[in-house]
Amino acid sequence: MYILIGIIVIIALGYLFFARKQKTVIPNNLANSIYRNLLNEHVDYYSRLSPDEKTRFEKLLSEFLADINIEGVGTEVTDLDSVLIASSAIIPIFGLGNWKYKNLTNVILYPDTFDKEFQFEGENRNILGMVGSGYMNGQMLLSRAALDKGFSKSSGKENTAIHEFVHLLDKSDGATDGVPENLMAHQYAIPWLSMMHQEMHRIEQGKSDISPYALTNEAEFLAVASEYFFEKPDKFKHMHPALYDQLSLIFNQAPSDSTELSNAIKS
């Protein structure tokens, strides 16, 4: 009998130790309001949400930080860095239920731009962010300078971190080709490609305010247009209503109107 009781006590203590250890692994920094204050101050998308939507955003952000490792190269990762990186990840998937970035394990933060050899010192440092491939598969590299600028009041239509997370969404079906098949019904793929090519032609002619970088290929068009869609949704809807409607279907949200956003989100 005593032996049985002893075994039960050991199991119970082990369970309590494991549960306590798990709680320390999953970040709950939102509970102490530090992250919430940073969100309100730096993330316009979050500030436009309803109270219930903010709670859901915080939950998704906390889960992202529990799942994904963020490390600095030549710099220390701050609370603000973590909030901005996680927000960049959550914004594109906020209307997609419980979507997880299964093709990402690490985000590597550089103090500024870096080169093709992943060096942040010396010449030819012109990369703001990138999604790794090959032996770097599962890695995302970001410049803190670009990260901060994307969430600054002077960011305009650009947000490098959102751009890179849209690439990850695009890549989730196995091909980074500008057609995120996991997010759109098959019958919409060809119309979407046609719409992209029409707008790319307008960019070439100087008749579009979408960045010429979108001409690189279809994948870059999707990422560049998505930056604009999330950063300046009202202007994007006015200037590009058809593209806005299509991206609203892809991301299952309409960020130009918080009430539309609320109605579109799938819990």
C-alpha cells in the first residue's frame, strides 16, 4: 500500500513539474500588458480591431512566439522586435482561422541590411529580408531597420516583414509562384493570374502606383500587393478595387473596414 501511494505521489509531482515547465516555455507576456502596450503603440492594424479581435490577435501572437524561435545576429532581440515580427506573421493569417506556419522554425534578425552571404558588414548589403531555401529552408532573415520602418508612421505602402510572411503563405503549397493554392479555390487561380498580369502591364506603362518591384515575377507581385493591401487598405481599395476584392478572398479579410474584417474572420 505504501509503495503504491509513493508511486502515485511521484507521478503527481512529475506531472506538476512538467506542467509548470510547460507554462514557462509558452510565453504569456501579454498578461503583464507589456506586449499589449507595444501593439497599441506600434501596430495600426491591431489598434483598429474590436476588443474581441484584439484578444484573438494577442492569443495568436503569443502562440506564434511559443512556436517560432527568434534570434539576433549582431544584436539582441527586444520585446518590440518580437511584437513586430509576430504581428507581421499574424496580420496576413488573421482571417484564416488557426493557420500555422509549418514551413518556418526560425526568424533571424539582423541589425540592418545584409548580403547574399548573410553578412551584415561590408559592401553589397542590400537585402532587407528573405525566406530561406535549400539548406536554409525553414528560416526567415529580416533586417531590424526594415522591420521598424514597416511599422513606422512613414512606412507608406511598404512592410518588409509582411512581404516575407506572404511569401511563406505562398510557399505553403510547395511553390512560391504568386498563386497561394492553399488559400484560394482552384477556379480562381487563372482569373487571379490574369488580373496580376494586367496590373503588371499597367506598372510597366507607368499607370499603376504599385511598386515596380512587383514586376520581378508573380510571387513578388503577390507579396508587394499584399504589403499595400495591409498597410494602406483604404487607398488600395480605392485605387485597385478588383485586386482588393481578390486579396480579400485570399486572406479572408477586408482590412479597409474593421467591421468588414470582423465579419470576415473565421473563428
